[in-house]
Amino acid sequence: MRDGLHSTIQSWLSRLSDDDLDTVPEMEAHMASYPAYQHPGFRSEIADSLGQPIWRLLSGPCSGHMREHLGELDVLKQVIRGGMSQV
């Protein structure tokens, strides 16, 4: 399944033009028929994504994900150097 999902995403990304990347998707309309997307917890998590262009929606998780791993590496480095007695 993972390979199929990767292939589908790659195919979609390869068809995007610069103009497509500047498009602001109608997220509210797309999410309307999914009850799970109406949950207050989910809505609060995605609130700042509404109204954002596609390029921003794609780049945000990429940079945020990397920042999280850099934080993990910093903690690991401190543990290895003996800078933290407990984790």
C-alpha cells in the first residue's frame, strides 16, 4: 500500500504547475462530507492551514518534520556527551 500511495502522490506532484502551486484549495468544501474532519480537535490542528496556497501546505510539513528531527538529534547529542542525566 505504501508504494501505491507514494506512486499516486508522485504522479500528482509531477502534474502540478507553478500556477497550481499558488492555488488556494477549497479545504472547507473538500472536508465537508467527512465527519472526522469536523471534530473540534482536528479543526484546531488545521485552522492555520485554511486559506493557504498549495505550495505552503506542501512545504510546511517538510520543514517542520526536519525541525523535529533536529531537536531529537540535539537531545541525543546531549545524552551522548553526558549533558543530560535523564531523558
